Amino acid sequence: MAKPTPLSGEKLQRLMELIAGADSVELKLTIPETTRAKTAAALGVDPLDMQVRQVFFFDTPDLALNAAGVVARARRRQGEVDDTVIKLRPVEPDKLPKDVRRNPAFGVEVDAMPGGFVCSASFKGAATNEQIRAAVRGERPIRKLFSKAQRAFYAEHAPDGVGLDDLAVLGPIPTFRLKFKPVGTKRKFVGEIWMYPDASQIVELSTKTTPADALEVAAECRTFLESLGDDLSAEQQTKTKTALEFFAAPAEV
């Protein structure tokens, strides 16, 4: 995987256009394995404060949904209500239907990390622990994990002929999540560890902000993280893409 390169003037302009039409911005940074221990110590992270989660994706064995830019996910969360999401990316915020944008369960967010960005639309929903467990065991239709609005959004953007109940369960991916505010900054961060079947991990730091404050927050976070010795030019990884590739059926030869 190539190291991130600075955004060109054209890409920076495009990023600003997307941010202007979004509801929120999430700034993300993947922490390389070689600096994770040092970064955790500098941030004062206590592993015992982490929340345990299980993430399940739903897709066809050949990842037809992913190819169409659609993500279907359910997530079990320790101590919190479990949730589901139907996500579409990339999107053009100004081309999304106004009635959909007004739904409180719907949001448009720009994810930005060193060298790249993507704008996504997410329809969120709630599910219980037992509902998710039953669905991933094949004891309950997958479609029943999602609300009527989520199913309509899925039907609008999924490939023809691929219904929610046609999807395979990909996962689970065990994850650990921690919200914290480190000494030296007023910003709240989220740290996540995703653990993959081959024992590899992705460790990510992130913080959310409003579109209006995105540039100021990005500059503030960059200064803070560089003061800790973090390398913002290190290779970046995406959690969802990595997870899907692990569980996809091998290509026929």
C-alpha cells in the first residue's frame, strides 16, 4: 500500500465542496504497528476502559454490494443499544433526495484521512443483541434487522436482484473502542482496534467535527499528533474494506 500524498489543489477544492454539503466530518488516522505502543502511552489510553464490539457485514460472496458502493452492517455493542446501518459511498450530497435528508436517522459525512477522503450517506437503525445473533445464525431473516426506511434505501442502490435475504454473513470482526480526551488538547478522540482473522490489526484514531470547523480542527489535530511523534505520512488502511476482503470468497482461476 502506497504512502499518502498531499492533496492536489483540485482534490482539495473537491473536498471543500463535499464538506460544505455534509452534516459532519470525521478525521481519521491509522496508527502503524511500530508506533502504537508509544502513541497509546503518550495519549494516556487505558485498555481496560475499552468497549467490546462485534461487527457483522452482509454482502454476496463476491462482494457485489461493495462493488456498488453499498455497505450493510450490524454491530453488537457492550453496554449500549446494538445498531445497524445501510451505507452508500461515494455520494454527492446535493443530489440526495430532500425527504431522505430530513430523516433524523439519515446522515451525510465526509471521512478524511491523510492523502484521501470519501463522502458517504448512512441510514442508521437499532436492533437488539438477540435479533442480531438470530440473524447471523440464520434463524431470522436478515431484512428484519433493518427498518422500512433502511430497506427502501437499500433497494434504491443495491444491484438488481440482490435482496437483503440473499446476502451472506461476513464476520464477526471483534473490535475494541475507547472515547477519551488526552492531555494537551480540548478535543475528544475515539480509538479503535479491529482484529482480523489472520491476527493482524488496524488501530485508528478519529475525531468528529462540524463542516464549518473542519479545517481548523484538522490543523489543530495535525499539530497535536505530530507533537506526539506520530507519522502522518504513514500508510493508511480502511477498516471496512479490509474486513470484507478477508471474508470474500476466493476468486475462481
